Amino acid sequence: MLSLEQIELLLLVAAVVAMLARRLKVPYNIGLVIAGIGLALIPITPRIELTKTLIFTAFLPPLIFEAAIHLPWRELKRELPVVLTLATLGVLLAAVATAAGMHFLIRWPWPTAAVFGVLIAATDPVSVIATFKEIKVTGRVRLLVEAESLFNDCTAAVAYTIILGLAAGESIGVFGALKALVLVVLGAIVCGALVAGAVILLAGATDDHLVEVTFTIVAAYGSFLLAEHFQLSGVLATLTAGLIVGNVGHASIFSQSHEAIEDFWEYAAFFTNSLIFLLIGIRVALQSFKAFIISVLAAILLVITSRAIAIYPCCLIFWRSRLQVAPRHQHILFWGGLRGALGLALALGLPGDLPARQEVIAVSFAVVAFSILVQGLTITPLMRRWGELPAAGANREA
């Protein structure tokens, strides 16, 4: 875990980067990654490790919860068929395409290629939400992109577990895989609903805004840890808790503390994003890619191609329906599907006996670095070109 001195140093750097990024009109999270790379190249910078435990137990719960409490259920419910199609069928299509490409082009063993395909297939809610919040995207396209990034983790996490089991020699049939999927999804939703319900009931007994803010923290971490304890999806549990607190709690129990809760979670997202993107930059700088350059280039090309395979055919399903996705929105879903901390956490958590484990980790970091730096830097001008952002930079409904 991070020491207090390391957190102080990273926050100081983050504050300076925030000021410079706004002056230079560079997305804040991209500035943090670049700053992290620079920090790693300074000899006196203390060694700071980015681990799966740190990402899962410290960073993901507050970021997922903060995004979820701002998702309007009425609008999300209307778009749910599109979101779920992209988050399930889309992720599976992307995973299969990437795995097949790495197996046939780079000659990775099937277990290694399959694990990589699954862990890199889902877009990362941390990177996606941070980028879209920074460039102030509004309307349907933001809802689709953010909701998909939040939901598709569940598919990736379940598939990741199943693939690892197969790689370890376990016998899991189609029925077993479907059973695991249903148990993980339903169990996570129940965990999130139970924690959120308990928190709302307790919050109803007080009008102290500090206590109510504390209850929302309990909801964020409690739902995640409870689900992970039962080997369920912590992200889906926290997403469920956030949706309930944000749509049920804010409308009744938390109505008097709405502003305090909003302010707290806005800063919590800033704090967590600052640390996670700086640490990604530091780790990218320290990671050696030279020995795996062919694998890196192939993986970047395959991940981009597989994202197209996931988006355009899935959106075609809703052609000529009330849920039809406009071509420009499909392009944004394609290029705005950034990879980030989630894929890195899964890569860092790979078992030590997996063939080519170090190569998978290196390639995963390279794909994430390309995604954040190249796609993240170009998504704003592309969205302006597609008419989703006004030329003057003012907000406009998508």
C-alpha cells in the first residue's frame, strides 16, 4: 500500500498537473500519465508499486460509486438493451477476436491468448469516465459510453475467472459457465442492493450531513468488499449500490445532504484519479517493452480492430428501431473505448505459472499506454469533428 509520504508527493504533483493541464487544454488524466512517466525517470523518486490489490481495494470502489450515483436510472433503463448488448456480446466478440489474433499471429498458447483477450476486451470505467468528464461531454453518447464501461467489466471478470479455471485444468462446460455467470451477476446485485438498502435505512435516522456522507462511503466500499468476499463481481455490486443511493437515496433520505455528498464524491474522484493515473505512468516508464515489441504492435492493432468488431455489428442489431445508435455515436463508442486500470489489475493478478505471464503484463501496459495517450488525446478533436463538441468549447447537448 502507499505510504503517507508517497501520497503527499503524488497529490502535490497532481495539483500542479491539474493547473498546467487546464492552461494547456490537455485532458487531466493524460497529463497525469505523462507526469508519472516523468517522475519514474527522476532517480530520487521513491519506488511506488502498482498492484492488483491496490487497484481493486482502494481505487475502484470510490470511482465506480461516484460514477453510478450520477447515472439517471430513468434514462439508463431506456438505453439498457443497447448497453447490455455491448457489455456482453460486444465484450465476448472483442475477446475472441483478440485471442485468436494473438494465437495465430504471435503464436501465444491458447490459454495465454484467451486470458489476454478477456482482460483487455472490456473498456475501463476509470479511464473512460475521467476522459469524458474532463471534456464535458453530455447527452446520450456520454450515457452510452459510461454505462457500457461500467457494465462490461462484469462480463470480462466472469470470463476471466472461467478462462483461468480452464487454463488450470478445470472442467467447465457451457452449462457451468452460464451457471457461474448467473450466480456472479445475481449475487453481486443482491450484495449491492443489501448494502445500499441498509445504508439508506440507517441514514434515515439522522439529519447530520457528515454522518450521511460517511454512510455513502460505507456503501461504496462495503458493497465491493462483500461481493469480492463471496468471489462475486465487486464492480457490479458497487454499481448497484451507487444506482440505488443515487436514484432512491438522493430523492428521499439524502435530499438534505445532496450538496455535501456531491462535493465529497467529486473530490474523492479527483483524489483517486490523481493517484491511479500517476501510478500507471510510473509503471509504464519502468516496464521494459523492448523484448516484446512485435507482440505489443500486434496487440495494439488487434485491440483496435476487435473494438470495431464489438461496436458496429452490435449497434447494427438496433438499426431502424427507437434505440438506433447514430453513426457518429458508434464512432465515439469505438474510439472512446479506453483501456486502463481494470485491465492492468487483471494482468497483474495472473498466476505465476501462466505461460508468457511477463509478456502478457508488458503487452497489457503497452495497450493501456497507447489507449490513454493516443486515443485519449485524439478523442476530443474527433468528437468536435463529428459534431458532438462545439468548436468554441461550450457545452451542448449531444
